[in-house]
Amino acid sequence: MRALRPDDALWDRFFTVAPLVLVGTLEPDGSADIAPKHQATPIGSSELFGFVCRPEHATLRNARARQCFTVSYPTPAMILQASLAASPRDSDGGKPTLELVSLSPAQVVDGVLVDGSRAHLECRLVRVVDDLGGNALVIGQVVAAAVSQSAHREPGTDDADLIDHAPLLAYVHPGRVAAIHATKDFPYHAGFHD
């Protein structure tokens, strides 16, 4: 093993895998803001979902102002939409590239969802944990959720086949993506409970 200093760009020294999601909020003028996030996860086994965001980003400002956000899980075929959502803002503060991303209104919260995604979450803001090394953790309560028929787990279907037919999009930090097609059962020890 090679020793690393925690202040030596630690997370850039080896690869890690995370989901790539598109977090949606609405700007003060009602226009959509979509931002890709990879530090995003369900929190515990409850209906909480969280993502990490920089305080200066519109995503955090908008989530605080409207007290909600949405989450879209794009498919591997949607990497272009994720890239467009990551584009920088223009001099007026807008993201004209978002005009190329197909959106639909959320059903419960004040927001938008990215069409074609494998799953959608609509969240009401629960809290923001500030000052986490220059970042904030945004936590929301899932109040509505939907999953595409092709990705929906049902009794009697084989999980490996489902993932092979509806692959997952993963962010491989730093700066790479992957389509996950092949998975195996985890060999839980007898008596283990998650």
C-alpha cells in the first residue's frame, strides 16, 4: 500500500464508484436548473435522500428557497444529457444547454424531472448540513417516487437479468463513467442483517 496524506487530493488518488444522478430545482424565475451529482445516496433505510453540493451552486440556493428538489437517475444512454446539465452558466447566469434536455413537471413538489430516466424522486427539504469542508449535505424526504417499467424489480424476476437489460449508470470518480450490466449476489454471512 502507498500512504496518502488526507490533504493530498485524497479522492483523486484512487477510483471510487457512485451513482450519477441529476438533481433538479427551480430558479427564482421558474426556469429549471439540473445539476449532475455523484455524492448522492439514500440515507439509511428510511425515505431520506441526500446529496453533497457546494454552497455557491444554484442547486443549493434553489432547494433552500423552494424547500424541495427532485432526483432523476439517468440511464447510460443519457450521458449526453448529464454532460449538458454540467455545463457552465453563461454571463446572464443561465444554462442554455438545458434546452436540449427533455423535462417534465414533478407531480408533488415544485420542480422538474428528466425524461427517460430509470427512476425519479421528489423530495421535500428536511435540512442542510453546512460547513462540511466547503460543501453542504442536502437532505430531503422522498414524498413521491417512480421507476421505469424496464428497471422495476418484481417478485419472480432475476435481478442479474434485470440489471443486464436495464443497466445502471455509475460515476467512477475522478472523471469517468460506467454502465453496469453484470452483477452477482453478495455472499452475506448467515445471520447478517443490513
